[in-house]
Amino acid sequence: MGASYSPVRMAGTIGYQLCILFSGFLFDEKLSGFMIVYGVVLLASAACAMLLPNTRGHQYGGKKVSPAVLLRDKQTVTVFAMAFLVQVAAQFFNAFFTKHLGDLGIDNGTTGLITTLVVILEIPFLLFLGDKIYNRLPILKWMWLGMLINGV
């Protein structure tokens, strides 16, 4: 891999938030064109994925291993269970967060701005602490810490 964790993660954070902010202002009044824009973005993503070069996976030319092998590894099952629980909770929150803000009278543009400001707080962390913590904590502990902070 060789790349530093923080800059790569920060690029994803910034790209995600720019898209959220843009869509918040684009669909400020009503969401009538949202599914069309979403479809175009998905097609563009698929087209970009098709342009990626073919690579040889770790099983190339060797004995094929069943994905069921992953379920025998306790740490892998733990990570899958954590990811499942965190994603269910996060999606539940995300599904109702914007609805709640709308009920309070906040428009989609302001909601996009609020979520952007919240995630901007992640940038100093990634710049100054991300690599240090990433290099000192095993990934499973890093995930437990993130899950705990998210829960709080």
C-alpha cells in the first residue's frame, strides 16, 4: 500500500461532503429530480469502474478458496458483525435526521450545510492524528473506538 492513511481518507471525506452540499442546494425546494441525478451518478460511477485496468487477484492462477472460509475466522466474523450493527444504526439515523430537520423548518440546503460543517471537524483529526492512531492501534481496536464514539 505505502500511502499514508489520513490524506487518502481525507480526500474521500471532502469529496463526499462536496457532493452532499451540492445536492442539498440543488434540491433545496423539492426533490423531484433527485432520482434522475442519482441514476446519472450511478451510471457515471459504473462507467469509471469499467475504465479501471484489470488486475490479478490473490487467487489468480492458484487454488480457488470458498468465501465461506471467511466465516471460520473469528476476527473476520467480529468485523462483519460490527459493520452490520454500525451500518444499521447509521442508516436509521440518516433516514430520519433530514426528516426531523425538515419538520423543524430547515430546508435541504441548510441541512447540506450542517452535515458539511459536522464532517469538516474530521479534517483536523485526519491531518494531525489519523496516521498516529492508525499506526499505533490494531485495526479492530480502531473500529471499536470509532463504534464507541459514534454510539455516544
